Amino acid sequence: MSRLIRSLVFFGVHLPPSLDWLMREFRLIVNKSVRIALTEDVRTRYGLTRTAYPQLSAEHRIYKQYIPSAFEVATVALKNYRRRLRKGFSAKPPFVKRLFFTAENQAYHLDRLTGELRVPIRAGEAVVLQLPVSQWHRDFLADESWSLGALTVTPEKVVVAVRKEAPPLFQPSGAISLDSNEVSLDGVACLGESARLVNLPFSEVRVIQSTHFRRKRHLRKKKERDWRVRRALLRREGTRERHRVRQRLHRLSKGLVRIARELRLAVILEDLKLGNPSGRSRRNNRRLSSWPRSQLHFQIGYKAALAGVPVIKVNPRYTSKTCPVCGETKGRRERVGRMFKCRCGWRMDRQLNAGLNILNTALASSETLARAVRFQPGALRNDVVIPLYDLPGSLGGAREEPSGVDPIPPDAASSNSGVG
């Protein structure tokens, strides 16, 4: 059974000067550990503990349990550094500049009811911090199934990790497959023989990103001669953008997981990788790099794990270029604008068509899911796309007989051309 980890972040905590000293000492220990590991060719935390612990313990009068935490940070930094060297990239030895420190759950004490945090500094000395606990924090701290994990303190915030065993995944009675696009998730929701085309728009994210991009470009020009003010303003603008984007993605992912849990649907997503950016223009690279697909998939993944909803990742190769009815692909198909047209007569919005192919790929790889979902793509020829949040428990009274043999009326074909 997998373990779930969440981070409880507390802002606005007043840190006494002794914690600033502790963060500086911790940073110094991490950098010394990196130099010792490179000199002695140490590659594991255990080897670093045997080699460097006696020396660092004698040189630094801090709470001794912080030293193994510093070894963990140094080991991770060295692992990334050596990985870059193996791949042929130029890299400098790691050096920590930011102030912070981490501690395991045995090194601190947190009162779950009051939010009082006791952090030891050295033998016989400790500081007590009062964390600003909100109702969201209390939902986790009051639940005894969440155990406390590592503590991370920076000058701006305090982060407490909590963890628990993931609940077992339920046996799905259907599936919802979604094609990830820049402004929406499009696909099909299936429950037995019932199926409906669905759409989850998040076009507000694109508008927010465009607005903040224009603001940051204006700030760069306006504060061109004052780099300190420019950096502070750009950092503040970037923080606002991230918060606004993540709030909308949280709202979307929460609604998706809620409906999947209520209808007992497995969520099928693409395992997206953008690949080499050298073949794309600078404008497309900027647009795709700001596309929050990874953040959205991450939110769906951990919320689904908390709710026991199965999540299946499939290879997105050719999903937007394949006909779900006859299986023809690539050059043997015609795509006009947003529409996908095949010589067999199949015609559908290309994003919804990709969602159908993603579902077919998942059904071919999962026997359990294939027994729960029984439908033919032709049954969705005349269906109108609806927002996922409008789905009732019976999938909106969708067609129960998946024949798909009725001819396409001219008005239905024209009305389906503007979905999404």
C-alpha cells in the first residue's frame, strides 16, 4: 500500500534570531558535507554519516539530530549533480545559498490542538513558535490517521509534512477518459453501456497567464535600470499568477475526483511528455512551458489517491490521429480545423476523438476495466458535449443501447462541429 504525503504550509510566523543562527549553521553543515563527499567519493547517506559525522559534530554546537538531516540534503544535491555529469551536461558542484533547515519528526514537537511548535536549538535550548492554524490545517492535524513527518523552516514560511497510508482503490464500475488540452479536458464518461461526451474547461487559466505575462513584460521595461526593484516586483507578480492558476486547477480537479468517486469511475489520463523543444518556435515553447498540465495531473493524482479513485496513465501516441471506429491512423485520415474526419464516415471534434482513443487504449490494457465498460464509439455520434459537473448519477440518461448504426442527421452533424 502506498503512502500519501501532504505539506501543511504556515506563513507569517515570527522567527527569533536563534532560528536565523540555526539556519545559517545548517546551511554551513550541508555545504561542508558536499565538499567532504566529493573529496572522499562518498555516495550514500550512510557513508557520509560514517565519514563526516564525528568532525561536524565536534565543530558545530547544534542539536545533533539536525546533522543527519543535513546529510540527506547534501546526498540529494550530489545525486542530481552526478546525474547531470553522467548525461554529459556541464555542472558546478552543488552549493546551498538559501537559508533553511529540516528536521525529522523526532526532533521537534507540535501540539496538534493549539499549533504550538517547539524547535530545539542546542542542548538545553529551544524556541517555541505559534503557528497560525487555519481550518484547513485543523482538518489534517485533528485526524490521527495523519502522522507528522519532516519539518522545514525558511525565513518566509514553516512547512510540516503529514503522511498516512493510502486507502484501497475501489473496483471501478466505469471510466472517464480525458484528453489534456491547453484550455480544457475533453473526453468521454462511461458507466456500463451508458456514455456521454464531457468537457472540463479551464480557459480562465490562459487569460490569467496572458495578463500576468503582459504585466511582467511592462515591469521589465519600466524598471530596466533598477534590477533590485524589478526582481522584487517580478517575484510578486509571479507569486500572484501561481496562486490564481492553482486555485482554478484545484477547483477543477476537486470536482472531477468528486464525481469519479460518486459514480465509481476510473480516471484515465495521458502520460504526457513534450519532448525536445528545439523543433518548436520560441513563442510555442513559451506557451507550452506555461501550460499547467503537470500541475493539473498532479492534483488529480493525489486527490484521487485520497479518495480511493483509480487513475490510469496511457501512452498518448497517435490518439488524436486515429479513428476509434475503424482504427485507421496517420496519413489515412483527414483533419479539418477542430474536426477529425475518416473515410469510414466517422466525424468528431478531434479533442473528443482523442478522448475516445485514450479510453480504447486503457480498455485494451485493463481486463477489469474492460468488463465494466461496454460501449461502441458509434453510439456517441449524435451526443452533445456537456460539462462534467452537469452529470447526474445516471450519466444524464445517456443512450443505453450502444448500436451506433443510425445515420447521422444533417442538423446533428452541423451542431456537433462547435463542441468544446
